Amino acid sequence: MVSMLLSIAALVIGYLLYGRFVEKVFGADASRPTPALTMTDGVDYVIMPSWKVFMIQFLNIAGTGPIFGAILGAMYGPSCYLWIVFGCIFGGAVHDYFSGMLSVRNGGKGLPDLVGKYLGSGTQKVMLCFACLLLLLVAAVFVYSPALILGDLTGGGAKNSVLLWVGIIILYYLVATMVPIDKLIGKIYPLFAFALIFMALALLICLFVKWPAHIPEVWDGLQNRNPSAGRIFPCLFITIACGAVSGFHATQSPLMARCIGNEKLGRPIFYGSMITEGIIALIWATVSSWFFYGGGNAEMGATGVVAAPAVVTNVSRYWLGTLGSVLAMLGVVAAPITSGDTALRSARLIVADALHLDQKPIRNRLGISVILFAVTAALLVYNISDAQGFNVIWGYFGWANQTLSIFTFWAITAFLVHLRPGKPYYLISLLPACFMTAVCVAFILTAKIGFRIPQAYAPLIGALTFALSACIFFWLKNRSSK
């Protein structure tokens, strides 16, 4: 509990101090017109109130990431607190801020175009394919998780009940991704964001009131408390993605970059949304520590394999009562559904930009959407009735998600090298870029879903990758300057 409170305080201080420094480095200019003002089209480029943009951005990037990722990450022990705090302040929030503000400065362009501008056309082509793959995987995860919860509530978790909810959610996606952003997303998504925040605050109050015992603190030791899930490095840094660093966020930030009317709003909307997500991840990490290590599972009669969605359902029912549980379920069900919706919306826009297809005609939107939704539905057939199916698909999502962040961090670094020549501002993105490169390479080489090299070599692989990444960067930088 004390670790959680100190971590929340650190995130707030990080926003006030480091967030302001990052904004100063970028050079946000309130007098500079934004794409929402210069490229208004009534579909995707629509100026909206800043509070509404914040709520939508927060909901888009949150999904189930800071909930399910924190639940699975908490199984490793108190080390999850350190990763959420340092990863969020110095990694994830920097990543989200720059990806959003670079989009603002480049006419609302999506991530592949930004990567292409700063890293070259070859990297852009790889990025285009990888971004679409990740967004479809995100959509699959964020259909799967709420369908599991809704299927459990309405049909006892039966396969047919889960499949029914999968079909309903996908049908909603097809409608939502094609309508103008201010007609549906702009009107109801802030309400869902409120439900997600309410759920977190309700659980925080419960933690204060109950003050559950036997929750491990950071000073109790950072040893791995769940060796069966893999080593802390690199597995923890893949498992907790959306609460610390998430490449998916860079695909969402351009959506709201097309809706803000002032560059100074970038820090509260992009950096601030990530900090808020980190706070929610800390709350769920603490709740999960009670569930796994404080006797919470025994109190609720949980037996056998407990997947992350089941932890959410059990904790909400046990702690929040009927009304609170309904509101909590609304938040935890609505969040992934809305993130899946905007993931597919982002995929549609990325494909449209690549093919130079105007998105005003509904036939153009429908043509792309049908193909994307068919692929998403095919992904969902995999292991949908397996208790471990969610954990497996989350592993693939986690690696792809963090790998996508590498592209973004290196593009930000390239931008910063030329923004202020002679000043090492690029270090604020270079260090996270090298670290996440090390994490992703070490994970895919040692994980069961990868090349299965013995995990004992993971730290060595990570250290060599970090050093090699930094050396290549400085070699290219010196070569470019000459």
C-alpha cells in the first residue's frame, strides 16, 4: 500500500516537472494553427473541447492495458511499481507526447508517415505493415477481453455466449469506425472514460478503507515471485505495456492531434493521459497483489487458473457491491471496446493514407473496414475457449506493442537530433529507445512464443543489444553531421 502511494506521488511530480521540461524541449507554440483548424473535414479533422479530447485520448490509450497488464505484471512482485513509475514518466509519457505533437506539426499524419519522414521510406514500409498488424491484434485482444467478461456475466463463460458477444462487439465496431469522430466517439466516449476513472477511484477508496494486509512492498525485495511466467527482464516489461510504455498509443495520438486547437494542450492531453493511465495501473497492481499474495483469492473462493478478466470480475463483485460492480464492469468492458474501435479506426486511416483514398465517401470507408474486420474475426477464432487463451494472445500483443514503440522512439530521437543541434536533448528518447530495443530483442529470442533461447541469457542479450543500439545511433549521427 505504501509503495502504491509513493508511486502515485512520483507520477504526479513527474507530470509537473519532467512533463514541463519535455514540452519546453519540443517548443509548443500556442499561436501556431493546428490541423483541426487548417484541415477541417467534418469526419476526422474536427475541433473539440479540450476536456473531451483528454477523456477520449485517455480512453483510447487505456483499454484493458493498465488493468490486465497490471494484473499479470503484479504476479512478478513489487518490481512492477518501479517499472510503472519510471517507465511512465521517462518512457511512455514522452513517447505519447511526441507522437501526438509530431502529428500536430505534420498535418495530423499517422505513425507510418511520421516514421517515414524521420527514419526513411524503407522503414516507413516496414512500419506500415507492422502498425496494421498490431492494430488488428489490439482489436482482437480488445474484443476478446470484454467478450470473456460479458460471457461470464450472461452465460457462465460458455463458449457460445462468448462468441455471441464477440459478434455483437464486432458489429458495433463496423458502425463506429465509419461515422464522423464527433458524432459517436465525441459524445459517448467521455462517459465511458468517466466509468473507467470511477472504477479506479472506487478501488482506491476500498484499498484505503480495508488496507489489506500482506501486500508485498518494494523494500520487501524485488525478487521474481512468479518464475513460471518468465524472468523479470524482459518479461515484466512486455507484460505491463499500457501502464508504462505502449507503442499502440502512438497510433492513437494522431486521432486526437486532429482535434485539438492549441499546441499547449499537448502536455495535459498526451503526457497527462499517460500519467493518468499509470495511476490506474498502480491501483490495479496493488489490488492484484492482494488477490495473489494477500489472500484475496482465498477470500473470494477462487480456484484453479485465474485469468486476468476473472480477477477483474471477482474483485469488482467482492469489493464494490451490486451498483459499484455494475459501474466498474461498465468501465472495464467499455474501455477495451472503445480502444478496439479506435484501433480499427486508426488502421483504416493508415491504410487510406497509404492508398491515398479519400475517407469522406462512405464506400471508401466501408471497403477498407470490411477487410480489416474480417481479419480481426479470424484472429479471434484462436483459443477462444481456452482458459490460458487470453494470456497467450496477450503475450503476442505485448511483444508487438512494445516493438512498435521502438519505431516511435527512434523517430522521436531523429527529430530531436535536428531540432536543437549541439544540445543532447535527444537523450530523453534515445535512452528509452535503446532500452525498449533491448527488451524486445531479448524477449523474442528467449520467450516460448519466440526462439526459446535459455532465459538465463536474457540479461546478456539485453545489455549487448542496448550497447549496440547506442553505438549504431552515434555512428549514424556522426556520419550525418559530416
